[in-house]
Amino acid sequence: MTAFSLDGAVALVTGATGGIGRASCRALAEAGAIVIASDLAAEAEVEGAVAYRQLDVTSEDAWAELIRAIASEHERLDILVNNAGISITNAIAETSLAEFRKCMAINVEGVFLGTKAAQDLLARSGQTRQGGSSVINLSSVGGLKGAAFMAAYCTSKGGVKLFSKSAAVEFAMLGLPIRVNSVHPGGIDTNMMDTIYARYVESGLFPDEATARNIVSAGHAMGRMGDTEEIANGIVYLASPAASFMTGSELVIDGGMTAK
Ligand SMILES: NC(=O)c1ccc[n+]([C@@H]2O[C@H](COP(=O)([O-])OP(=O)(O)OC[C@H]3O[C@@H](n4cnc5c(N)ncnc54)[C@H](O)[C@@H]3O)[C@@H](O)[C@H]2O)c1
């Protein structure tokens, strides 16, 4: 078994019917994990997952119920991928308080609720797993730098970054074998980016979606968007014993976007 193997580990992925979520379920399963996929829909098929469970990440009760079910069916949880998220693409002057709060509720409170609900099970499981258990929170390049028409989103992703660091330090200080890291993708080809291009055009920032896509692509040093698999591979690494000394860190997978 290599240090990158996830054999025997149980993983939960939120937002698992989206682009990065699906790729993560596939990649975690390929590395040997037993994957439970979750998302808003009542039912879904997700490649690589042994089960699909409905979970709205903003519901504390739903989190408690799902973690109880995983504890009773699998007796452990080694990997939690807090991936569910939404983007809000709007000028600050046009963003309603309700929109702003919705972004915080899903992107930030969802990560807090999931980490809190799973902490005890992750801690127990981490004691019997090389490298401990692993929480992987999807932030963004938007959690590292600001962007026009993305204030709510960038605020939420900055929150995810510092929640992750705080949890990492706290769990280490408490002697809990739970590593916590954030992942910061650049622009990745998923429904979320399609929505962002459409909103850029509606907001008058770009004349059409093709122009928006070209300009966003050119913002990466490598001059292209990323694939979902390129993010999933980083998630597998953070989940694995190979990342046993990684906690509180920011894994930036952005084709050089923030390097320039
Ligand atoms: N695509 C990108 O360019 C990009 C870049 C940086 C970060 N990210 C982050 O990666 C994560 C995945 O994004 P994606 O690109 O795959 O987007 P996506 O829109 O394809 O998938 C997001 C998933 O989250 C789910 N979701 C939304 N609200 C939810 C809720 N309340 N409870 C549970 N699930 C909910 C959606 O149903 C969807 O399946 C997000 O956190 C996103 O912010 C994406």
C-alpha cells in the first residue's frame, strides 16, 4: 500500500453532483476509499460512490442525522470533503442582503456545521489511520484575492480559508488526529463557471460569454481553465497518509493565476 492509498478509508463528499464533487468521488474511490456522496437532490447516481444521501449543508439537523447514519453503517469517517458551494456574481450595489447571507450560509456556515458535526467521528477514526483523518474545505483563488462583482463569494471563501486554519490549529492543540486544509482552485470548467460567465454578461462586464471565458482563461499563467480532475487529484493527496504533515495549509491549484 503506497502513502497515497485510501484503502479502507470512509469519505463523505458534499455538493457531490456538481463538477468538482463528481470528480472527487471518482478519484477518492479510485484511490481505494469507500465514498458517500451527498447533495441537495433527494436521489442521484454518483460514479464511485457506494451510497448517495440527501444533505443540505446549511441544516444542522441534517448533518447530525447523516453523521449518525455513517457512524452506524460504516463505524468510521476518515475524510470529509466540504465541497458544496454557490457563487454570487453581482456588483456590491446590486447585491441584496438575502443573497449575501445565502452565500455565507452555504459556503461558510455549511463548512462550520459539517466540521462540527463530524469532529468526534473523525477524531475516533483518525486514531486508527496513518496520517489521521482529513477535512478538506473547498475555498478558491477568490479566498486569496479579491475580484470585481464577486464580493460575497470572495468574502465567503476567505472565511473558509481562515476557518480551516483555525480548525487545524485547534484540533492539533487538542491532540485530535484530524488534519484540516483548504483547496484553492482557479477557474475550473463546471456549471458554476458557466453561471459566472452568464452573470458577467448580464452585469455588462463583458459583451458575451465567449469573451468572458477567454479573459478568465488568460488570467491563468497557463492560459487555460482547469479540469475537475486536476482539483480532485489534490483532494486525494490531502486525504491520504502522504499528506500526514499537512494541516492548516492552502493547496492552490490554479494554473498560476495567483502567481502573477
Ligand atoms: N468551478 C470553479 O471554477 C471553482 C473555483 C474555485 C472554487 N470552487 C469551489 O468548488 C466547489 C465546487 O464547485 P463546482 O465548480 O463543482 O460547482 P457546481 O455548481 O458544479 O457544484 C456545486 C454543488 O454544490 C451543491 N450545493 C449548493 N448548495 C448546496 C447546499 N445548500 N447543500 C448541499 N449542496 C449544495 C450544488 O447542488 C452543486 O451540486 C464550490 O465550493 C466552489 O465554490 C469552484
